[in-house]
Amino acid sequence: MKGFAGFPDGKLRLTSLPNLFFSDLMTIIDDLAEMKVSLYAFWALAQKEGPVRYMRMVDFLNDAQFMKGMGPTPTLAAEALADGLERAVARGTFLHVVVESADGVMDLYFMNSQKGRAAVDGISRGEWRPNPDEDLPITLSVERPNIFVLYEQNIGQLTPIIADQLRDAEQTYASEWLEHAIKLAVQNNVRKWGYIQSILERWRQEGKVDGISRRDTQKDLRGQVPDEYQDIVKQ
């Protein structure tokens, strides 16, 4: 473990953090990469100037010192960065806007504050552009929760084996199916990946009827439960 020499004497530059970060946000962040990107964003945004402040993916990647702490190799560091950002977006710390331009796709990350929300709203209405000289239209895409975060928040702890199965599932099934199947697992109180996988496979083989309205009864929900799990579904 690398040691720290301590803070030197004299006046040091400081970075402000909202009290809500410590009282509300810090207490629910349970992933190291997510914590690192969140703290780094507070510092980096404070260094920027202008009324509209945001981070780009490249801003994180170009900071060699920061990326050194994200992983032992460039590949692992980039993967940890992407995962940490996805978790922060899913949790609501960041707002993620995907901007299409002549130079390609640009990912912008705003702090979920009043100014950040106003900036994102301005982009969606075409009132503000990251590059004022860009003539092409800007499109706003809505980020769906990372499947890893969705699993951890609703089912349980993520293991390496489950992570591999989730990656395979993302390649096989639509994101709406994955979210719907996890929702059924929560509603039926069967928080097991095998149960979710059985639902997905049944939908793939027999077809899926999209959507469950609030008027659907628990009996209706159990009708979509695979036979091998019928006896453990909460009645």
C-alpha cells in the first residue's frame, strides 16, 4: 500500500463540497470507482470558468494522475471510469447528455444541480450548444440505468460470475426486457438471477407482452413466472 506524506504546512487550496454530499450522497455510494469520479468532478468543475460547466469523457481520460488511481493498467482504468460514470448517472449525481456533431458523438456530464439541470434543459430545447459554431442539430438521449447498478439495487451483491452473465444477457435481450424481468423478480420476492433468466428465456421462446399496468393483479404477475419457480413466489 502506497503511503501518504501528509498535508504540508501553510495555506492550501481548497475545494468546496455541499454538505448534502456528506449527509445524503456519500452514505449511499457503495462503489469505489463511483466515489472517485464523483469527488473528482466536484474538483474539476470548480477549476472551470463560465456560466455553464460540464465534464467530457475526455476530460477524465486526459488527467493522467487521476486515471493512475482508477486502475493498474490503462484498460482497467478506462473500464473503471466508464463503470463509475454509469453508476453516478444511474444514482442521479450526474446528468449525462449525448451530443451528436460533425466531429462525432460527445458525452457531456453535468452535476445534478439547478445550473446543471437548466443547462441540460437548454440543450434539449435547442437554446444552448457546447460548440456555438456547430450548425448540425443536437440530440439528447436518455440514459438507462446500468444493468450492474440495476441488479445491485434490486437483487443483491454482484459477483464475477453474475457480472459475466449480465454482460451476456445484455447482448441477448432488449434492455426493456431486462428491466421488466428484474421488476417481476422484485414484485414476486424472488431475488435470484436464475429466476430472472428463466423469465427472459420464456419471453424469447414464447413472445413477450410488453408492459404491466398498475391494474394488473399479483395473480396476473404470477402467470408470467416460470413453472420451476411457482412454488417459491410469494403468495
